[in-house]
Amino acid sequence: MAVVLSNVNTEAGLKKLDEYLLTRSYISGYLASKDDMAVYTALSCAPKSSYVNATRWYDHISALLRSSGVTAEGEGVKVESSASFVASTPEVADKKAEAVEEDDDSDVDLFGEETEEDKKAAEERAAAAKASTKKKESGKSSVLLDVKPWDDETDMKKLEETVRSVKMDGLLWGASKLVSVGYGIKKLQIMMTIVDDLVSVDNLIEDHFDVEPANEYIQSCDIVAFNKI
């Protein structure tokens, strides 16, 4: 599903970008990629501090550029001269325009006309974010976990349900996918965003994944990536 962004140097555009990054560490995927660079270079300057999520993302990309750089390919977002971001060629864009006329929701236009449902969803996300940090303001981290089953007969749907069933202040589960490790066995890779002073990843694994009933499905859980945001 293509992500469409435009007018990121306007107040409305920055607001939508900020909402988009509320539950995401990067523009796409689990790592900083060329998609992030496309959006980063299109911004004429750093976002205002009032756009908390956009500022957090911008500072993180800036830090990466000063240290290790950004090399991952991403999912194909590119910058056009109009400062809009589309994952398509002009020919595909024409087809996309026709699809929009037919009310096709296959693409997500983050800067189109805002509906009541969009406003309600944004308010709910903002309320959830405020509630998670109400007790104590602190730094956040984006964490990628590898969750491995016992064997190829483990119910991976139940395994993921078990992982996501863990609820605590300062913890937000994100995107996930199954990755083959061989011999018909797949592991679960899942993202989470944590408030550093409220959630210890080591304690989370030890207290919730290494004990019953979670260990009926989970053989081990490892931290693959841990990035401050």
C-alpha cells in the first residue's frame, strides 16, 4: 500500500506528518531507509518542537546521518518537485487518480480532505499517547524483538496473541511479521515503542515471556534492534 505525503512544509502538512509518525519510528519498515531520506530532504527546515513526533523522527534521522548514515532501500517512496511523496511512476499515478475517483481506498492519502472519522482517529491516538506519558515524561525507544517458537507445530497466531496480550504503561506494540528460519519453522518479528523510565525490555521478557503460559508457545525472545527516539 503506497504512502502519499504532500505539502510537508505547510502547517497542515506537518500536522499530518506528525500524526502519521505517532505510532511509527520510520516512514516505512523497521529501519531508517531512503523513504526517510525522501521526506527528510523535502523539509525546508526542522519541524517546530510542537510537532513532537515529527521532531523526534527528524532529530533521529539527523543523528544517523552524522554517524552511520542511511542505506536501507525502503519501499519506494520518492520526492517529486511538488514536494509530494508517492510510491509510483506517472503512469501508475494516473491509474491511482482513476482509482480515487472510484473511491478505491488502496492508497492512503495523508494530506487529502480530513473526514470526521480521520479527526476522531487522530484524537484517539493523541489521547492514547497522552495517557501513556501522563505519569512521567521521559525518553522513548523503538525496539525490534525476535520471538522464536519451540518447533514448526507451534501455533504462531497464538504466539503473537500471547505477545500482544502484555499490557503496561509506556508500552505500545507495533507492526509484526513472520520470518522463516528453516526446516519449516518461522519466528515472529515485532516492533514496540517504550517509555524508557516505565518499561524494561529485559524485565518484560523475563516476567512475561519466560513464564507460563507464554512459554508454552515461546522458546526464546531476543532484542534485534534498540534505538532511542
